[in-house]
Amino acid sequence: MANTVLYPGDTIGVIGNSANAAMLVTTARKMGLRVGAYGADETSEALQLADFKAIGTNKDRDKLQHFAESCEAIVYDSDRVNTDVVKFLTQFTRIPQGSDMLEMMQDRLLERAFFDQLNVNVAPYATIINLDDVYQSVNSIGYPCVLKPIQKEWSHGRELVIKTQTDIAKAAGLLDWGTYILESQIAYDREFSIVVARDQDGNQQAFPITEVQSVDDRAQKTWVPAEVDPDVASELQRIAGEVAKNVSYVGVFEVSFYLTASGAIYVKKIVPAPSETGYVFEDAATVDEFEQHLRAVVGLPLATPEILTSAVTANFTASQLTAIRTQWQIKANWHFNFYHLRKPADDDVVGHISVQGTEIKPLLDQLDDTAIWSTPTNDQPEV
């Protein structure tokens, strides 16, 4: 890919409908770029904030082509963007993130083949085509384990946690949808994440390690600085660096990890886009992930992220809004961020709060004292 620089006044496009899309639009405009946004919902925040908007679906090829030809480059907002759309758009403009890493991380078998190539630990797994495969594979994988579709976009409502042999029969209906993997549920002790930026020349710049607490496999709280054993930190950074060396991608991406009580490290996933765990840097560091992402994409030198203050972010759902409103007039050190979603479901994340202080523990205690996030931190099995 030729090294290309975009300057203030040049046009960049944003596709996607997550909260990240609006943050990318806002950051790009702050950097002086002219910003277009493409999506099916003209009332979405990203489209409302952009300098110009294009209304269309993933199947509106004429509209997609016109939008691409109106932009000198396009960025996508999340790992859920359709890879066929990205490939189509690359015919008409630059998409520095590319489609290779996105396609690889949307397919669980391709993802694991990549991890195997890097020689990193992942949860033991087996490819599942029929019910007999489950009965045979569970003997080597053990209980508890999780049955997941190969394509991550199909996962909602089609995953099954198998804790005993009697649970296996429940998989019969799911397997009609296609190929699955059966994956061991790692009994982990802690969870960490590294956001890495990669520029057009392959140079990389990692953000400081964050610690994460997840609920139902989604980050709920994230904080920096993370207290990490130096040897563990070194290995996390090495793995993240190896990922950056072996992908064709420009921008920021996240690598997340499990750490077991015995000190074993497992790679959980890679997100080829700005990540929820990176939101904490907006208030904690010298550069946030959205500016760093756009710096890489438009050809600016990557900034060096340095922690300015201890900080915690915590996501909140629509069902927690009443409790969040109670804190509105109470918490002097809470910064509120709302995503302006239309008609969210109760379990949809609709915003996050950010809290700064001198030490992490008092900040986490302050969040715990509200009982807003009193759900168990994960659904991992008992050790």
C-alpha cells in the first residue's frame, strides 16, 4: 500500500453503526477532515454529526460506490462490518484497515489458524459438524465447554454452554445452522487487553495494558494502569507485537487475553477496529484510540500514549439508566458518555462512565458501592 497522507480539508468516510462510528466522525472533524458517514438509519448519531451523509444498506451498490468515490479514504467502526461491503468499496477508494484481518477475525476457524501460526495459546477447541462430533470431542476438551458458530455474526442466541453430558442433546437444533466449534471454557483469574496502532509503514505503537472485567463475554469495566507481573506484561506485549507484524492492517486493533491462576496466558480475541476497552484512554492518556486510529489512517506519525491519571470506565445498559440518573447529581468525579441509540433493548449498552483518581482500588470501590454493576463479573466455571 502506497503511503498516502490526508490533510485538513480532505474527505474521509465512516461506515458502521456502533457507538464507535460517532466517535470517529467527531474525532476526524476535530482534526480538520471533512467527514462523510454511510448507513441505513439517517437518524443515527454518526450520520447526524457528519459533514455529509449517504443513506443506504449493504446491498445498495450504486450508493456505496458513489459514497466511496466521494471519499479519499474510508474507515470502518467495528469488527461487525460486512467484509463483502469493505471489499466492494476498495474498488473505488482506499480502506487502510483492509478486509483481510476483518475477515479472519469474523471466522473462528480462520482466527484460530492465525493464532496457531503465531504459536500462541488459545482455548482447546474442535470443529463440529454433527452431534456425534460433540460427543467425541467433549472427551478431550472436557466440561464446561461452549458450542459456537464458526461465523461470529451468527452467535447471538446460537451458542450453548455444555456443563454435563445431558446438555449435549440441546445442540441438535443448533447444528442445522452450519459448522460450529466446541471450545473449552477457560477458568481464568484475570483478563487483560492491549490496544495497538499500526501505521502505513508497519510501525506499531501499543497503548498501556488495561485490565478488564467482563459480563457475558463483553467488557463491563476497564482500568489503567493495570497491575501486571513484569514477565506477564512482557509476554502480552510480545504477542500483541507479533500480531501487528503478521497482519495487513492500518489503524488500531485490540488483543485481549485471559490469565489463569497458575499464570498461563490465553489469547481471547482480536478486534480489528477501535475497541470498548480503549475508551478509558480518552480521560487517562495523552492520546485516545480514535485519534491514534485516524493518525495511522491519514499518514500522521503515531503518538506515544502515556498515562496521565488512573482511570476506570464502566459500560451501562438501558436497564441501568435509572440508576445512572440517580448518580447524575451526586458524583463530582464521574464523566458521563451517552451513545444516543434509538429504541435500545434493555441489555444494550447505551453509554459509559469514566472516573479518574490517584489509585484504581478506590475508584473500583466507588463503582461497587453504587451496586449498579453488582452482576457477577463473568460466567466462568468454578476453579
